[in-house]
Amino acid sequence: MNATSSDRDVAGTSRLPTALGVIGVAAGVGAIVLAILERSRTGQPSLAEQIVTSVTSIGMVSIGGLLATRRRDSPLGWIIIAIGLETVASQLSYRFGLHYLLAPGASPPRPASTSTTEHLEDTLDTVLATMLFVLFPNGRPPTPRWRLLIYSSLTIGVVSIVARWLVPGPLGDLPGVTNPFGVSALATVAQGVRDASVPILNVLFLVAVASLVTRWRRAIGIERQQIKVVAGAASVLVVFLVLGNLADAGALGAGLAPLGHGFFFAVLVLPTAVTVAVLRYRLHDIDFVISRALVFAALAAFVSAVYVTIVVGFGQLLSVNGSRNVVLSIAATAVTAIAFQPARERAQRLANRLVYGERATPYEVLSSLAARLGDQVTPDEQLRRVAELLASGTGGNATVWLRVGRELRPVATWPATAPLAATALDEDASPDFGHVDRAVPVSYHDETLGFLTLSKPAAEPMSPTDDKLMGDLAGQTGLLLRNARLSAELLERLEQLRASRQRLVAAQDEERRRLERDLHDGAQQQLVALRIKLNLAKTIAAEEHAPETGDMIGTLVGDADDAVQTLRALAHGIYPPLLAAEGLATALRSHAAKAVNDVSVTVGELARYDQNVEAAVYFCCLEALQNITKYAPDADVVLALDAADDHLLFSVADNGAGFDPAATRRGAGLQNMEDRLDAIHGTLTVESQVGAGTTIRGRILVVGFGTNDGAG
């Protein structure tokens, strides 16, 4: 079997990180060997520091190689490899140059390679670290605009390196070696460019760190866990950086001074954290570690600030030296001892807020619920508050489930998410709530009314405090769930009543349409046929010269015509064909023309609506006109139709005698109108005043109903 080109590319890509790792390890070991060989030479840094630096570089190359091998699609591993290789190359070059410079009888070596790595080290580390933070954790910047930061850092880094190469003078810590690339004529310009580029690169690095903070605030799920891991490593790095500065200032004392060198090991923590976050993001209690690291860093900064302010600041201000400086040191120690515990508590609260967000204590949760029980809010709002309090006290996702019949319904969730599906309730088995960490039943008078469920972050398991809080909340939530279930059952009964009323109205309208069809197709057609036969008989009587018979038959023809018109009017009154054919406006105008009162009809922009909607409005208007004819036959009437905001509106107003709605019992007509509108989720209002007429208004939401073709 022959390997494909793609297979060869993958294999080659996998071997390259391994090869670079081997080179980095070999270079690091070489630097350590040279450091040991030259340990007795003067002018060298400490042997331990050199070994730690080389070991750190080897670790970076190894970790970067692991990440590049496992995640070939991510540039993060290659960036870490570059940091490690650059550092170990600088160390090896320096040790190599120092070895030959200090060897007996040796002449200075060619400084070109040493100068190259010497000038690359600090600048390249800053540029690569900037790229690492911008691209973490998925190998892409948060938005395309962040690429400008990478390009700017690379450009300024190259300019800084070139400027440093052009500055003449001694080459780093190598005695007797000058910069081979230095140009005296450009010394001032090159040094100025170099001095200006360093703070700019540092600012870009801080912006890169800010990008990580911005990404964390927007991240969810896995990505947030990954960023937390790196945040913990950065906290450790800050702690040892502070300790290193304290050690350099002599503030740690002889016994604690070795802690200052822990920074070189802490540097290794950052690439390690990047690798762990990408390859395995679910670390146990990482939030706890980050919180403690932040507290440690804050306390270290506090101790440093106190010491610098009292010993250094007041010492220089008062020109204190010698034995008096000891007094200031003792004073600084006393201030630190007194303020340490309040500072630790404040730092702990701040760290918890940064890591966990705002989280209430169990006492705050229970007292808040008790205080809110008397609020005049709906049961659903009360249960939403329960879910919010449970989530705020545990840092998880809380849901309140209500038992209605044979199912459990999610009635409140915090933080708000997509609606959850109801789950069936089986008396012989536990309910299936999906992926939750804990489910606690809520009972009232020994009856299970629902459940509280809680889902915690993967890095933060359930604690005994969380369990106790859920139990206490469940004990106080029983009455709330009972009220919520009563409300839910009442709403279901109301919906069932509305549906029943709608079925009755629909059945009445269907019966009207059936009667209209029967009259039109049955009795009306028979009368029309009878009229035709009578006309035929009248013609025969005229031919037979029987005028009396012809006159009688003519009378019968007239009676048949009257019967047809009467029957047609009756059929149209039951359910007018004009309403189905041409819509509300035409049908109501036709009826208004035959009304006893003087009726004017005004129509806005109307469409065709569902048959049930049009029938309800039509018969409500007819009922209103019939009431006006009955109680105010001389009144003028204005009938208005309009549509606005997905509602169909109608009103029937007269200038009759009016009545007092509070003192007058509603009759069957108004009740029929209310029943019709309520069946289709409409509303009816009656406005009347004695001596000022009456206005009946209807409002129907037409969204969700079908439409008829044509226009009204």
C-alpha cells in the first residue's frame, strides 16, 4: 500500500516538532554542561540560575512540541517552541562565548552568532508572548481586527532588533567583546529607536493580555475553562515575580531569599498551562486554585507596598540610615501584622468575586427568600426568584419544576436559557432531568409538588453547603409551588372553558350555515319550481279562455314570489352569503341599508379574516343594532370597522338615551356578544351614560387565524 501525499504531509508535520524538541533539549544540555565547566570563572551568574534557565527552556521546547504534535492546527505549540528555542539558543551562545573568552590563552571568538541571539532574546520573547495571548485558546484572534496587534508587534519587534544591532558598544555580559554590527554614525538614532520600541512593545503586550480578559468575559463552556487555567498560571507567575523583586530589594531576608529565584520555574508554568488547557480543559478545582493564587499575589503586593512605603519612602524622606533603619523595618513589620488579616479577607472577597462572580451566602439566600414571600407578585415570579437565589448561592444553573398531573414542567430557570421540555412523572422511577448534579423534591403536607435541580460547572463539584442550601430552599418553596400549581390548574380550567365556549359558538355558526344551505337548496328551490308551474298553469288558463282561473293562479304566483323573498331573507339572516363572498364591510353596509335607525358605516383598511372572526364581528354588530332598534329607535348610529396592531376593531355608537352600566343588568344580547368574542380571544367593552348614548367596542387579535381570499 502506497502512502498518499496527505499522509506524508501529516507524518512530516508530526516529525518536525519532535526534531525541534530534540534540538532544543540538546542545546539546553549543552548550555548546562558549559555552565558547569565554567562554574569557577569570575563574572558569571550563579550556576543554579543558569541551570534553572536552561531547564526552563528545555521544558518549553518539550511542551511546545507536545502541543504542536497533538494539535497541528493550532499555532500555539509552535509559538511555545519558538520561545523555548530562542531562550536556549541565547543561553548556549552566551555560555559558548564565555567559555572561550575565559579559557586560558584563548582569543575572543567570532561574536556574530553571540550578538545575534543576544539582541533577539528580550524583544522576541515579548513579541511571541503577545502572539500567545492574542491567539489563545483556539489559535485565532478574538476578532479579525486583533490581527493588527500581531502585525504591529512583529513590525516593531523587527525594528527594535535592527536598532539594537546598530548600537555600538559592549556585547551584553561578555567582557571584551563589542557589537560587530554597531554603526557609530547611527548610534544616537538607533539607541533612540530602541528605547522607544521597548515601551511600545510592552504596551502591546498588555493589550494582548486585555484581549484574553475580553475573550474570557464573552466565552462560555470549554473556552472559559481553558482561559481559567491560563489565568491561574499567570497568577502564579505574578506571585513569583513579586517575590523576585522583594528578594532583589533584600526584603525577604536570608531565609526566604531563595523564593525569589522561583520565578524561573514559574515561567515554565505558563506554557504548561496553555498545553493543559488545550489538551485537557477539565481540571479539578481550578477555580479554587485561581482564587488562592490571586489572594497570594494580592498579599505579596500588599507586603511589598507596606515595606517600600515605610522603610524606603520614609527612610529617604527622613534621611534615616544605620540602626534607625531597623526601627523602620520593625514598624513595617508591625503594620503588616496588624493589617494582614483585614487585607487577606478583603483580597479573598475580591478574588472570589473575580473568579466566581457575585455569589450570595446561604444565610443571604434564605433571608432574601423569606423577605420576598410577602411581595405582591405572581407565583411564576416568586418561583423565578427561587431559581435566581439558588443559582446565586451556589454558582450553578438552577431550575424549578412544577408537578401538574402526570408530568413535571420547568417553570423557572436561572440563568435564563432556552425553554426546557417537560418530563413525564413515573411513581416507580426517578424523574429524568437530563444532566443535573442534584435534584431535591419539594413537598407540601406530604405531597410532592415539584423538584429543585442544580447543575454546577465541571470544575466545581457539589459541596455539603450546596446540598444543605437546596434542602432549606426546598422546605420554604412548598407553599409557593402549591400556589403555582393552583394557578396552573385554574389557567387550564379557563382554557378548557374558553375552548368549550369556542366549540359551542362554532357549532352554532355551523348550524346556521347548514340551515341556510337547507333553505336555499331545499324549500327555496321548491317554491321557485312551484312558481314556474303556476306561471305555466296561468298560460294554459289563458289559452282555455278561463280568466277567473287565470286571475286566481296569478294571485298564487304573487304569493309564491312573496314566500321566496321571505324565505331568502330568512336564510340570509341565518348566515348571509354576502359575508362569505365579499366580507365584513359589504355585508354590514347591506344590513345597515335595511335597518330601522339611520346607520352610517365607516371602514378603514381591512383584509379578509378567518371565517370565525368575520362571523363573530358580523353578528356582534347585528346584535348591537338590534338592541339600538329596541331601546333607541330614533337614535342615529355610527358603525366603524378598522384594523391596527394585528387587531380587528369594531364599534357601534348611538346618541340615544343611554343607561348606567353599574346599575343595569346585562341582557342576553350583550352576553351573547361577550361569549362570541371570548371564544376567539377577543374583548368587549360597553361605554354608556344616561342621556349621552352608548358605545360598544370590540377588539380581536387576528394573528394566528387564517385569512380568506378577497378584500372586504
